[in-house]
Amino acid sequence: MKCKSCEHCSCKPPHIYSGGLKSLFYCNHPEQQHIHDYEKEHKILKEHSFISFGIGQSPDIKTSPRWCPLKKK
């Protein structure tokens, strides 16, 4: 599953980062507890459910993160 085509991927309004305009992409999957548990277990120190930065309406990531709830099925 790619985050670009996932219905749970959401975008926050663009902000200026490193001299350019970038959007922040997050996962809004209903199973947020799985994401939280995975991040805690693997000591991921970033904003909760953060996927990646992106330009426009798609994240700059080719595959889904390891904590993606759709991968555990």
C-alpha cells in the first residue's frame, strides 16, 4: 500500500520549511492505538502519525511506513 493512494492519508496546510513551501502528511487511520504502540515500542521520536513532508497533494514517500495499520493484515 502506498500512502499516496490511501484514503487515511491527510494533509495539513503548507508551511515554509528550509526555504520552501511544504505540506505535512499524517495518517488518520481509525486504529491509532496500533500506531502509538508501534512508535513507543520502537522509540520513534517524531510527531504521532507523521508520514512525511510533501509538495502539493502527495507525500514524498514511495511506500507506507512500517507502522502502517494496513500492513499488519
